[in-house]
Amino acid sequence: MRLDKYLKVSRLVKRRTVANELCDAKHVEVNGKVARASLEVKVGDIIEIRTGSNVIKARVLAVSEHATKESAALMYELIK
């Protein structure tokens, strides 16, 4: 699944356009490398999103095309 779609489906980012903008601005890293919106996300990847002074770091646990609010939280694990 594309990175921008994964961020939206997992609800790490509210909208796919916002996910695209974050990737274009180089605020998203996957496994320590700046990632484009078209990058394929796999289970086990580490995603880091920087918005201002806020940093979200998450490990991908599942990749699913659709997710409810409850199951979206099970798609990733937040890392400190």
C-alpha cells in the first residue's frame, strides 16, 4: 500500500492530501530515510512523521485497504 494511503487509513494523518503534503515537504521518514508518498509500506516498517515540534514514530503492524476507527489503531504501534 502507498505511504500516503496508509497514513490516512491508519488515521495517523486525517486526510490523504495532508499526507501527500507532508511527504512532499520531506517531513516523513520510513526506516530512517526520507520517503515519497508513493513508497510501498510493509509490515515492520518504522514511520516517523514530523509536524512542527511534534514527532510521531510508529511501527507498521498491519496493512489493510479499509479500517474502522477501532481497527485503525491496531495497524501500528507507537514507539518512543
